[in-house]
Amino acid sequence: LLIRRNQWVGSVQTLLNEDRTVGLIQNIGVVPDWRGHGLGKVLLLKVLHELRNAGMQKAQLEVTMKNHIALNLYYSLGFRRRKILYREVPPLETEDYYI
């Protein structure tokens, strides 16, 4: 979690693969008012450092191909595309959403 001016402004979530050699980065998020200040990069560098200290040999993540800002960040830090996944988006079920 990342705090600026006594408020939460970003977070990152990770998991480990079964043999604990790969850090799986699940989500990186920065609240809208704080985007564009390099905080996503700070979060990603911090989590990569912590994964390395925990003995991870690799890190991997998934990103939507339309998320160009995230793609540029990941490429700038040395990530590279290994494969493209195509996933079907399930239909919206009104019972699953509450207002």
C-alpha cells in the first residue's frame, strides 16, 4: 500500500506460484487523482524488490492490450510479452450486481 498526505493512494497485490519461484503480480492500482506522478512505477519497483528478496526468480503479470499506459510501464522495466490470451467475457447477470 502506498500513502501520500495521510491517504491511501495505491496498492499492489501478488501471489506466488506453487513452487514459490515466480511472483504473480495480480493488481496494481493508483487512485485517479494521483495518477501520472510515477506512483505505479514506485509500487511495481517495490514489489519486484520484495519478490527478489523473498527468493523469486521471475515475476509475471497479465494486462489488457488496450491498457497502453500500463504496457509502457511494464516494457520500460524490462517485462516482455510471452503470449496473448483470449478470454471470453461472460454475459452480465443482473442478479449478480447490487446497487
